[in-house]
Amino acid sequence: MAVTWLEGPALEPVSVSEARMFLRIDGTEEDAELAAFLKVARELCEAFTGLVLIATRFQEIRAFDIAQNRGSAPWSAGRGVMLTKGPVRQVVAATLVSADGTRTALSASDYALEEDARGGAWLRMAFLPPMQARLEVDYWAGLGADWNAVPEALRQGILRLAAHLYSHRDRPDDTGPPLAVAALWRPFRKGRLA
């Protein structure tokens, strides 16, 4: 499995000016540093929750696990792959790559996208793919196109974490991020199996 970032996000869920106001900073001399802390905080939020916040384009290469599902019915687990980034907004392209390297572009009628109970997205095939085939999927994932689609609790956690990183950089007495950050993000965390 390989996931490659292709494009986006176009902006961060929390702006530098919001961070400046929260930290009561006058002037723009430290904007680049604040922007870096906001990016880190967003990435940590995405890792913690399992959600992509702002629309981002990915390419994912996944192998089918169909050895034990040769006789299964259409749209079964053996005929699909779970995409790792979500929520999935749009599939741009899907390509089937056979063991010999033959590439076949799939049309929208060759697959269906369905969400599971934990918020993950399965790309289910309408046909049984060849043995040892893999699927390359180019898709957009994210809660929305801009910060308006990001729940305020996630934004507040990002803002508080970025402020903490800014205020406590290189300080030996830093005891870690505020507990409020995890409390704000926890309700949005996707369930994971151990």
C-alpha cells in the first residue's frame, strides 16, 4: 500500500490572523512561524482524528486480497479496497494494474464507493479483478473545501495547540499540550481496531 499526497489543502482551517489575535500579537514579523505551527497542529489533528480536514487530493495504490474470495458475490469485501484517507469527497480516476503491468482505466460503472460504519470508504468492484492485481485510485478527501466545513471544536483545538507550540518553543519546563486539545478532538476520532 502506498498513499501519495498530490494537491492541497489550499488553506489551513485556522488563519494566521486568528492565531495572532488569540495570542495577542501585534505585527506580522512572526507570521511564517505561526503558519508553520498551524500546519503542524492541523497535521496532528488529522492524525489524531483520522479525518482529512480541508479537501486534499491523494493517490493510493492498494493490492486486492481476493485469494479466499474467488467465489464470493459481487460487491463483497474481496472485490474492493479500503481507502485510508477520508472522508472521501470524489474519485478522480481508478486504474486496475494487473500482475504483468497492464493498466486499465475503470469507468464509474466498474466500481461503487460506499462508507462503512466507522466512516471509512470502500471502493467496491463490479467484477472480480484478476489475481495479484492492484488498484490505483486518485481521489479527493476532506470535510470540505474551506475552513467553514471544519467543526469549530476541531478548529479551536488546532488554535490552542498552535498557540501552545508558539508559546512553549524550546522551553525546558514544557509539560506538553493542553488537555483541552484532546478533549476538543476526541469526539471526532474515527474508531480503530486494535
